[in-house]
Amino acid sequence: MTASLLSQQCRHTFRQSAAALLISGLSMLSAQAAERTFFEAPADNAEVSSPFKVKFGLEGMKIAPLGDMTEKTGHHHLIIDGAALASGNPVPFDEKHMHFGKGQTEVELSLPPGKHTLTLQFGNGAHQSYGPGMSKTISVTVLPTAK
Ligand SMILES: [Cu+2]
């Protein structure tokens, strides 16, 4: 009788600490996920008519002026039909890589009809990528323009 009561208490304590572990694990995960960039618009796989508005979302980092090298600050880049850049790599200056060095958080974008990928890439004050962890890629289909 005493033994079984003891083992019940043990199991209870074990369950409590397992729950506590799970909760602390979850809050660690959410702390890591707090730094991210994402599209507020359009939605992934959206069908859009050109021109369309693209809105950039940012969490856990801050927009800063060009040249400001404060940790966890920088500006958005929009990569058209390209890929995220490895951490530290400079974001090129060409027609496929748009820089928003004035701290803009949206753009009116014109693209030819068809399927495109849009990649948001956050980068520091020297246009260096914060890596794929600070990027987000979506697909959009640009509808043919009505004539
Ligand atoms: Cu840049």
C-alpha cells in the first residue's frame, strides 16, 4: 500500500517536470523564431495583377539607415526569381535585387505575366545578407493584362 502510493507520487512529479520541460522547450523555440522576415502581402501562391503592392514584415530586428552597423538592424531586399543569400554575402545591385535602403517596408511592383518567386532578404547596413534564416520566399502568379 505504502509502496504503491509512493510510486503514484513519483509518477505525478515526473509528469509535472516533463510538462515544465516541454514548456521551457517551447518558449526557447519561440524565442529563436522571433527573428524573422515575412510577406504581409501578397499571400503565397496569390494571383495578382501587375502592378501590385508588396508589403514586408519584420520581427525581432529593426530597420536602420544605410551604414548603421548596429547588430540586428538593416534593411529589406526583394529578390525577383532568385534565391536567398548566405549570411555575410553582399546583396548584388541589379534588376533582380532591389534594395530598400531608405527603410521602405513596401513597394509597388510590376512583373511580366506568369509565375514568379519573390524572396525577401534582410541585410545589414552594408548590404550583407543576414542569411536564409532572415529571408522568406513566396510564389505569385501575375495574371495576363486585360486588353
Ligand atoms: Cu541593401
